[in-house]
Amino acid sequence: MSLETGFWRIQGGSKPQRISPTAMDFEARLEAILESDIAVVSEPRKWMVIGRQIPTDHGGRIDLLAIDEAGTVIVLELKRDKTDREVVSQVLDYASWVEELDYAQVATLFSKYCQKNGSTVPLEDAFKSYFGVDIPEEINAEHEMLIVAAELHPESERVVKYLQKNYGVPVNAVFFNFFKDGESEYLSRSWLVEPSSAEEAAESRPRRWNGEYYAVFGYDKETVEAGLKYGFMIAGGGDWYAKSLLALSPGDRVWVLLGSGKGFGGVAEVLEPRQPVDDFMVVRDGVEVPVTDVVPGLRRYLDDPEKTDYAVRLKWLKTVPSYNNGVWEKGFFANQNTVAKPTVPEWDYTVSRLKTIWDIRDH
């Protein structure tokens, strides 16, 4: 159970007078209080609010959505008039929706939130201004859940602790009490599980990268099929998309997803680091030609350095027959990053299954 907080007024030598918690419209006001200063609940960490009352595809609305400096997305759900079981179930359901959000979707949610507040600043600019650093290449690789309430029934507290301790589910509860003393108002805060203990539990879970790179070749059919034929993948349209290509070095092995809904298109060995497409050559009919001659659409950003397309030369070890023959199974890993080094169990499973499907044998 959370610790009880008590307040007493002390005036001169008179007997201390206890100030009791006040029910009033506390929970109705709390959402606005947290939105105006999320540090009330985030300290000692630093969070930035990126949305309020967000409708989900599962129904219902997320009270508050925040992000931290590492790109972790935090779902905050206020209990209000819900039962304990309802609020625990609801925050888990909301998290299942948040987990699937890619960078563009998170940025869109933030844009809509800003518009309601009369602002048009993009997510990456707001992030850098708020945290003082560039937004991470990988956003929403992890998420957390926080139940905000005046109290929870011991049964619900046990459920939250059980999920966190035994299964590593990143869920916690924070309790606020409201006090009023004349014209002065006060909030007290206590945690179900101290954040330091929760973080230690999360860090104690083994997390290992398997040495296999993940990449997304999310371009049109013509570009992707040319890449499968001539040995390359492309990324561009902005630094966020192209920058992570720098992680790939000659000799690395990369498993390439053909964009959302298309499945995995192949596995390849990296032959050369990334280079601008206007410098990239391929061999067509025995003759070396610019890749922009093979795929004219790649000339789109040649006059816009900020959106330049970059190519990485690959030696395909296995490819699917065409753009529409990607491999996908339930449980496979995918996210929005052009290149990533995933450490989640889904990635180990994905690589293992693709090795079996494509008969890839390591010697």
C-alpha cells in the first residue's frame, strides 16, 4: 500500500492542527494540473506532454500521453469515477494501442495536440527545445503505464505489483491527495512502487542484441524491385529516415522489411556504407550506370540536400520473388526505424523463423 501523508498546521505554541485531505473536484482538476506541469508526477525524471484526451482505435481516450528523453512513451490514466479493475484494464488496453504507434503517428498526435493549443511546432523541434538534445532515432521502442489516483483497492495494488515484478510489465501507480488550508492548496504524492525500484527491476531483465540488423526499405514497387535486383536499399526524405543508415558497415547482416504490410523481402550482407543516390552506380546489362537512370523517381530530391536519398550497397543472401511476396507471420518484429538493433524477444523470434523459412545456415 502507498504511504499515508499527513499535514499539521503549527502556529506559535498552540496545539498542532491536522489538515485533512479534501475530496472536492480534485481528480477533475488533476489532469489539467499535470498537463500544465508534468514534473509534478515525473520528477526526478523529465517528461514532455505530447497529447491529452487522445482517442484510440480500441475506444476510449487516453488522458495524457508523455515522452521522455530516451523516446519512451508514457501513458497516464486517471482513475476518476472508474472502478479499480476498470482503470487497470483500461491502461493496459491503451498501452497495447500505443505500442503500435510509429514515429509519424506519434508526431501526428503531437501536431494535433499543438494545434489545440495554437502552436504548429513539429515534434523534433519541440523535443530539442524541451530536452536540449536531438530526438532519438528510435521513438516508442518502449512504453510505460502510470495509473493516477487518490487510492486503489489492495487487490488492484497487488495486480500492478505482480505484473511489474514477475512479468516486467512497465506499469505503476501514483497517488495524490489534495489539501486545503484557508486560501492555500497543496498536493501530496506517493508511489505504489518507488520509481528507482521499478527501474532496477526493469534493468535486471536480460536484454541482448542478437547481432542481426533490422531495416525498412519502405519505397514504391519500382524502387524496391530494383533494389532486390541490383543489390541496394534506399532511405531518404529527411535526416531522421536516412541517418540510421550510418549504423550499417561492410560485413553487417541485415534483414529487410519491405514497408508496412509488405513483410520481409530479404536478408543481405552490407558491402558499402551509405552514399547519396546521385553518386551510386549499378551494373545494368553489363554496363555501370547511375541508379537514377534505373529508377528515375530517385531524382526527386537531388536539388534538396535536406531530403537527399541515400543508398547502401548490399549482397543479397536471399530475396523474395517480388515486391508483393514479402514474408510475414504473427509475432514478427517491426517498427518505424530505417535501421535498428532490436533487443526484444520478437526480434530473436523473427530472425529464427526467417532463417528457417529461407534456409539460412550460419557456419
